Amino acid sequence: MAGYPLLLDLTARSVVVAGGGDVATRRVRALVAAGADVLVVAPQIAEEIVALEVRAERRPFTGSDLDGAWLAVAATDDAGANATVAAAAEARGVFCVRADDAAAGSARTPAVLERDGLTVAVNGGDDPRRAVAVRNAISTALDLGQVPTRRQRPAAEGSVALVGGGPGDPELITVRGRRLVAEADVVIVDRLAPRALLDELPDGVELIDSGKAAHRHNLTQEQINELLVDKAREGKRVVRLKGGDPFVFGRGGEEWLACVAAGVPVTVVPGITSALAGPAAAGIPITHRGVAADFTVVSGHLDPGRPAEEVIDWPHFAPGKGTLVILMGMERLGAIAAELIKYGRAADTPAAVVHRATLDGQRVVRARLDEIAEVVAAEGIGAPAVTVVGDVVEVLASRP
């Protein structure tokens, strides 16, 4: 079709839909969303259309239904009836969309994508499947930040997004998280965040490495909090890109509170925590019917900022059949295993350490609980790693 593309403002304007089935339902739903005053005419009308609270008359279409209409939609399952609607529309100077034969109508309904004030409409040369495929490809590119959509905004609109980057593989960040990274003016990144995403950013994006790691802190938590607030107050879109999930041992709650206290708009984008992704990447289900019905995630690292008397309640976690997932525990793995055995976990309980889960160089070491620290040390495995304790460790490993 050699047509002239445009968007129609149908707010409070009359649109007539002939037909009451599935196709008509989809068209009516979109027209209602556009604010149109919709009249549906058909001998049978789906209850879903009626529920949309449009004018619905169960009878055959007549040409006079189009008097005063701005648009007609022929969506019956009868080609002859649709042709009648199109002819009546033509006689009255009303554009008509034919659902059964686009080329026989005077207007087309494109595949539409709406995102953050952006509207993309695709016509596939009257091939609806082609149009939908192209629309979906554009949607994916927008979600992944592969298409520039930035708009100029006043400085007062600075904001902070605490984005969970997932376990390490850049393909495991959420779609929203990836889009926000692509739209950022400033990215403050952790050591374990998916840094490959940073290679895709424009040169003008400011990158700040917080570099937090055991025994090494490029920035203190207080300095990070101040950066988030200061950069947002400059009117910039700030992304705090963290490994895993911001609220799972990530101190994201402290960053959230700092922004709220400063009056800075802040949002959080959940990420796949390594507590879940690490075992899964190693083929270890942390729950399994008949083996473990619950799991507990604990930190094996005592933050230097915590009171000395604050310790993990190993007597509480050790007994029972539940799975234990331990993060940041490599330096104290032997002591943790000893505590678990001391307070009731069997010495021969299967255990596993997953090193660099989801990344190149991923390694998995399995051993008894009382031997896991020694085996890991012999293999030369250190952080980052996730430790799993429980019978689930061998559930899939023992299956063909």
C-alpha cells in the first residue's frame, strides 16, 4: 500500500465496529484505550466487548450506522458483510479498516508499540505477521537499550535507580535493568556487576567504579551514598549497578534511605541473586520434592561495620533438612562447616561450592560438609563463590 501514515486522535469521536468475535474484541479494546466513542454492531457480540462498556447492538449492520462516524472497522467473519461495510464507508467519506482483507479497505491498522511517550507503528505491506515481527524486534531493541530514545529533561528531574545486575552473565540482567543502564548519565558500578554492559555505553556516560571487595574499598558506603545524591541533584539519571539483587546483602537499603532522606527520586530494579543463580548454574535445585522443602540464605561474611557481638545464629540454621546457601563465605568456609556440624548438621551432608557462577571459568566442587573447605583450598578456589549445603547437591548429579 502506498499510503500516508498518520496518527488519529479518536477521543470522544464515533467509531463503528461491525462484528462481535475475537478480532472485533481486540480492535474494540484498542479503540477504547484510545478514548473513542465505540458502537459495536453484530448479531452476536462477545461478553468481553460488552464488559468494555461500549455501545453494543445485537443486530445486522446498516449503512446508516456510519452517519457521523469518523472511522469504520469491518471485523465480521463474513467477507461479503465486510465488503458491505467498506462500501457504506466509502459512500460517506469514512475511512474503513477491513480485518479480513487489508487491501480492500481505505485504512490500515498497524502493529503498534508504545513506550514512555514513544509510538512506533509498523505496516508490513499488508502482511500482519511481518508487521508484528518487526514491531516485536523494535520492542526488544528498545528494552535492551539498543535504540536511542533519550529526551532532553530539566535538571530537576535527576533520579537514582538501584539496579540488580544479576549473577554476572550480562544476559541475565532484567530487561528493565538493561534499559536503565543504557539510558543512564552516570553509572556507579560494583566489582561483581556485569561490566560487559558498560562497553556498550556512549562515551559521554560517566562511569564510577566503587570497587568494593574484601580488604579493598575504593569508596566507602557513605561516599557512595553521597555520590548518588549529588549526581542526581545535578539533574542526572544515576544508575547504581550492583551484582545480584540490590537488597540481598547488597546494602541497597542504605542507598535507598540516603536518597529518600535527600528527597531524591529513587527506584529499585530487582536482580537475580547469586543465591539462586549460582546453584541453578551448577545444576543444583535448592528445593526438590522429597529432599528439601525450604532453603535459607545466609551471609558468611561479617561486615566490619557491624557490632562484634552480631554473629550468625548457626545453632538455628544447622539442624534439619533444609538447604543452606551461603554467600561471601569463602574466607570462613572451614569455620562455618565446623559450626554447622557442631550444632547438628551431619558431617557427611553433601556440599558444593560454585565459583564464578554463570561466567566463563565457572567451576563446581562437591564434597562432604566436613571436607569441603579442604577440597576447595586444594582446588585453589576463592571468591566469588556460592556454597550450598544439603542433600539437594547430589539430586541431579546422581541422575543420568
